[in-house]
Amino acid sequence: MLLTHYHFILLLIALLITESNGSAAEVRLINDLMSGYVREERPILDSSKPVKVMLGVSLQQIINLSEKEEQLEVNAWLKFSWRDENLRWEPTAYENVTDLRHPPDALWTPDILLYNSVDAEFDSSYKVNLVNYHTGYINWMPPGIFKVSCKLDIYWFPFDEQICYFKFGSWTYTRDKIELEKGDFDFSEFIPNGEWIIISNRTNITVKQYECCPEQYEDITFTLHLRRRTLYYSFNLIAPVLLTMVLVILGFTVSPETCEKVGLQMRFILLEWSPWLLRIKMPDRDNNMATLKDSWKMRNRRESMARTAFEYADGPVTQIHTMGIMLKENFEELIYQVKQEKSTDEKSVERLRVLQKIYDHVKMIREHDDDNDEDSRVALEWRFAAIVVDRLCLLVFSILIIIVSIIIAWRAPYLFA
């Protein structure tokens, strides 16, 4: 048992010695490079020249584009590269070691920040290690979730296009200290977004002099031209609106007797002028300029609401009207004769009672028919008025929809994406 533990300890010591011997060249290289290294010093031999820093962006994903807050949130990797003259070596002198890894706080790094960041931490990148090659070339790729301000124009929503950009620049180094160079705007690892399409991109470098400082500063801008996908909104917004418009148009064809119409009190316009303009023929009467003039002259004449039993003489009332006249004349003549003869015999009284009942019954029937005729006439006018309103609204609504659709199709930046 003791022998087994002894062999295990020897094996562990051998492994540690082997690993120590294997990393001795790197340890010696790091000690030689960092001896006297000052991370605050710009890594260039001639202090009058700028450090050339190349910056690229590898876009991974569009997380969100908020119309309300006007902010674009993405997942991206920043790709920095520059040459550090103080970190070069000959690989053959260090057992062919060609590269090293350094923590971000150990070496000089450019203080390049995202100018239009709206993140709570402002610099939201994750500080990863820097890769140092024997030629002095430094490669640094910090990933991060970046949130930038973006001016949005939703006038053509959901057929809108948006332009957002990422503006990077040094916070303290002027143009004569750091010179920016364009890197790749890489989309090889990009995950397509379900709502937005990237239709173009560009990178440009600008020089600007700010009010705070007399020196000039460089910045590099990565611009995205985005186009909204319309499929989602076609099913959830456009299709319901189109169905609603179809239902509205079909509603104008519904019969007025369905009691689903809205009544309007503008009788002369609905029953006279509108049918003439819309070329709708009124039932049982002409509708022309002459009838319009006659109606206009009689517009202030109102019909009396107190109607008697002997005012109508059209339709089924004609026969009852004739009988009423005969009964009325005979009844009045009989009353006159009775008064002249002053006769009150039982036959005359009985005759009067019978005639009175007949007269009352006929009068009741006539008045009932008068009311039905009046109701039918008013109902007919309202039905015709509803037909006129339906025709007018159908034409106006259809013309409006056609014009608006043509304008949108003509002026919209695109229709399908």
C-alpha cells in the first residue's frame, strides 16, 4: 500500500517537472518582454508618428430594434489590431514560441469607445485576453451586447426602412496619436433576424474637431441599412384591416330592412337631390330637375298630423271612402228628416242606432287603413333613404380605398420583404 502511494507521488512530481520544463521558454519570454514595459506608453518607436489601429466588427445577431425608445441592440464582436513595437521577439531564441496571451490590463490598448452607446455601462464589451504574435502584431476581439441610439422613421410602417450606425473613436487620443483604419464589417456568423433584413452596409472614417478641444479626432462608423419584413404584419395587421374593409363594403349592400342601418333626418337631401345625383329611380314617381324644383318650392309646407277618415282616396281605401260618403249623406239627411218630423217612433230610433253602428265601424276601418297607409309611406321613404345612403357611402368608401391603396403602393419604399 505504501509502495503504491510512493509511485503516485513520483509520477506527480515527474509530470510537474515536465510541464515546468515545457513552459520555461514562455516564462522566460514573458519576463523578457515585460521587463521595463510601460502600458501607458504608446507602442511606437517614433513618438511623432501615430499608432495605426484597425477596427472591424463581426455582427452576430440583431437582438431588438425598439421604435418607442429608438434604440438598436445587437450582439457583436469588435476586432482590434495594431502593432506593438515593444513586444517583438525571435521565435528561435525561445524554442519557436510564436505567440502569447496577455490579460487586457497588462498591455497598452486604445481607448476606443462606442460614441452613440446608450447602455447603462456605456462600454459594454467583455475584456478578453489579447493575442501577441512574435512580429509585434496584437489581435484583440472583445465581444459584447451593444445598444445604440437610432433615429427611426415609421411613416411607412410596416413598409419602412431604417438606417442605424455604430460610431467608434478614441476618447483621448487625437488624430496624430492614433490613426484609425477600416476593418471588415463581417456577417459570416450573422443569425438572420425574423423581423429585419440587412439590405446594405458601409464603413467610413471621418475627422471632426469638437468644441472642447483644438485637436482633430478620427472616428469610424459602421452603418446598417435595415428593411422590415412584412410577412408577420401581413397576417396580423394588414389582413384583418382588409377583411374589415370588405365587411364594410358588404354592409352597404345589406337590405335596409335588416334594422342594422343608421337613420338620418335630412329628408329633402336624401329623397330628392341624392337620388338624382346618383341616378337612382324613385318608386312610383319621376325624379328630374322639374320635380326637384317643385319639391324645393314646397319644402316649407308641412302636412297636418290630424288626419280624418275621409282624406285618402287611393288604393284599397277608395271603396271605403265611397261608402263613407254615402253613409254620411244618408245619415245626415235622415237626421234632418227626423228633426223636421219630430218623430220618435221605435222604428226610426232603431234605424238610427243601426246606421250609427255601421257608420262608426266604417269610420274605424277607414282610420285604421289611414294609419297603415301613413306608416307604409314613411317606411318606404326611410327604406329609400337607406338605399341612397348605402349607394353614396359605397361609392365614397370604394373610391377612397382605391386612391389610398394606389398612393401607398406608389410611394412606399417596398411592398414585400
